[in-house]
Amino acid sequence: MLTASAAEPEMTAEEFEMIRDFIHEKSGIFFAENKMYLLKNRLIKRMASLEIKTYKDYFYHVKYDTSMAEFKELMNQITTNETSFFRNEPQLLSFSDEVLPLIIKSGQESKGQKSIKIWSAGCSTGEEPYTLAMMIIDKLGSLNGWRVEIIANDISEQVLQVARRGEYSGITMRNVKPTILSRFFDKDGEVYRVKPEVKSLVKFSHINLSDARQMSMHSGFDVIFCRNVMIYFSDEVKRQIVRGYYNSLKPGGYFYIGHSETLHGISKAFKLVYFKNALVYQKEAVTSGASGRTAGTGTKSVAAIGAAEGAAGGARRAIDLLSKIKK
């Protein structure tokens, strides 16, 4: 009698490349050569439930499923959804204590245009957008006169279902302070339910970030969060996605990526702003005098410094070239 491990199908290099390239084409998610074992393990249980014996047969099953139902299930299997409330506190502090006050000040000075629009891209099970909603409510004290909209989306329908329920327990709650628990959650046994005033600010929807058409439907954002999401994409897809984010931001809007991520080699469109709590990318305002949306007092722009140095270097090269031509 075969053991469970002996019965598992082996993945050939050809099968890995077929499935990997299909996933990359359809979602932008890329598995490097050393991730074959990971991809294999993510698919074994799904193939067993479908009684499919080889990875090649599974590839054709996904590829020719015109309903796209199996592709959605494939995304559920391969995406990693490790998250928690108030994750990476320094970045969140820079949002609540530095960026958000600038947005609020701008809204107060714009003759009635009191609106805050946030995008949580790759929101997983919803902890990030709900955290942002709690911070906004806490900062404003009351939503009186303010229109707050948080768009949160993910490629996995499975995690979106969890997010919409807004019910949490266990390790995801580890960073939530008691005062936040009592104010924004209803407790039922070991389960914490996000209160309606928080849920009402967040709209969850499905998105494939590598789909330029879907990305183009998002616009007018003050802040975009896409933290620890682009690490799964190839550089080509990252560039496409970041262009989409840039176009979706208002002039002066801010862009958060993971604290260990960088746009180096991906995009030069944003300037990097040094806030007290974190480094944040910014889409520069149309005019330097745009109220409340340019870098605050004491911030420094790496892009501005780089541009000045680049211009000086370019001038020196031009002078050297002209001197050689005259000779």
C-alpha cells in the first residue's frame, strides 16, 4: 500500500514552467526556479480533490475553464495572506500623525471638499483597511462633514469573504490595544467583530493588479497602501502596476509600500519623503504651492536632490563635450 507522500505526483521542470508562465501571464505573480517545491505543495491538495493525477492535466484544466472558477481557486491556493491589525506600526504612525493631518488640513481649506479616499491594494483578510478606518475615525473624532472612502481589494475571493465578515480572533489581534478593542470591536466569546461604523467606511472588491483596465478604473486617491504585495511580481509587472498607482493618486498623494521594499529600478516618478516615523513615496503636486499636499516642514525629497545633482552632472558633461568639439 502506497503512503500519502509516495502517492503524490512529481512535478517536472516542463510542468512547472507551463503553470508558472500561465500564472504570470494571468496575474503577474512570478515563481522563480527555486520556488517549484512551493508551487507543487500549494497544488497537491487541490489536485487530489479534483482527482487530477498530473500537473500537466491540472494546467489544462485551469487553462480551458472558460468560467475562470478554477483560476480563482488557483489564486486562493498560491497567494500568501499573512497579516494582522496595526501591522508595521511606524508606517501607520506616519499615516495617522503626519500624512493624515496634511490631508485633513487640505480638506478644511478647500471650501467644503472634505473627503478622504484611501486604497488598500492586496488587502488580504481586511485587517489593513479596517485599521486605517479606525485611525481616521480616531483622528477626526467625528465624521461630521467628512466623506471617507476606503477601497480594499485582493485577487483571492476566499480572503475577501473573510474580510467582508469582519470577524477575527487569535494572532491577528496581537497588536490591538485594549482601548481600540473596546471602542471598535464587539466581542463574542473568542471572536472580535468589527463595529458597523468601521465597516461602513470600507468597500471590498476583487482586483487583478496586473490587469491595466481594472487598475485604470481606480482614481482620485489621497493615499495608496500596497505593502508586501509587489514582492510576488516580476519587475516588468511591478513597473506596470506602479504606473497604475501613480495615475490613480491625486497630485500630492502618498504611496506606501512595505518597509523593506523599494521602487529603485522600478519607477522614478515618485519622490521619497522623509517623515519622522517612516519613508513615504509621494506624487508631486502640480504646483509647489499646493496646500497641504507637498512635503511638510522638515521633510526632504531624495528625488529633488537627485534631480539637482543630475542636472549639474549633465551640464558638466555638456561643457566637456563642447570643449572636445572645439579642439
